[in-house]
Amino acid sequence: MSDTIVLIADDHPLFRAALREAVIQGVGPVHIEEAEDMGGLEKAAAENPEADLVLLDLRMPGTRGFSSLLYLRTRYPGMPVVVVSAADDGGVVRRAVDFGASGFISKSANLEDIGAAIRQVLEGGVSFPEIDTEPDEEAANQAAQLASLTPQQLRVLMMVGDGLLNKQIAYELEVSE
């Protein structure tokens, strides 16, 4: 699998190193790119649009909630994304499923389990823990509506959510108000 490309997006250097080790132990030699924030993830994904897998922490600088997952799903719909999070309750896992993740790994999992989940997704499968919550139809509809946004529309929505004014949004996006 030496042609395999894996993107690791997490703001904690120690956890990125642990994920790198889990990938190498579980899959073998692969090309790994790392990002510590949303800007780095956007750059890494743009430079590697053929990436075979993204390991994505939901809480990084420049992200809010599932915004990074939504970005990847709208911009790179064929790129498998596995959410890696310390928040591993059923509701978070269910939302990851609703927003199109290919898997979910708890940060408390051991290296062998992380490696097995990564292999499963790289082989075309999905890897989720048992989900003890029922599907929420309203949340699924909301996820579908958000997934239909373009990356630019998603950026605008996130900036509105951050309380930016129209002129601030226009300035940030380098467009006219």
C-alpha cells in the first residue's frame, strides 16, 4: 500500500504521532500528510485530492462542530473520512454517520483497534462503534441540507454563525459585499 495517501488532521502533535504510528502498524508504509488546523487540512486536501483516507479530529482551530467534515464531504465527496474524537457518545457518532463519515474512532481506543478500523475503511468498508441512539430524522434532514451547500456557502454560513458582519465576510472571502 505504498501508494496509499492518508491525511491526519488533529491539533495535538502527540495524538498526530499516535495516529501516524497506528496507520503504519495497521496498514504498512503509506504516504502521510498532517494538518494541525482547518487551513492546513484545506491545503493538504487540495494538494492530495486523491487521498485514500482522512483521519479527522472535529476540534481543531478553524473548525466548529462538524464543519470540517461537511467541508470535506462537499469538496471531496469520494474521499473517505474517519472522525477521530474524544467525544464518543452515541449522539456524536450518529451525527458523524449523518454527515457522511466512513468511520468513527474514539481517542481512547488502543493502537490495534485504530489500525483495524483504518484497514477496514481503506478496504472500502465502514467502521463505527455500536450506536445506542435511534436515528434522528430532523438531524438527518438538517445534515442533508448542510451537505447540499457548496464549500463557499458553508464558509459563509460558518462566518454568520461566528457573528461576522456582511462586510467582514466579504473582506475575508475577498468578494464584494
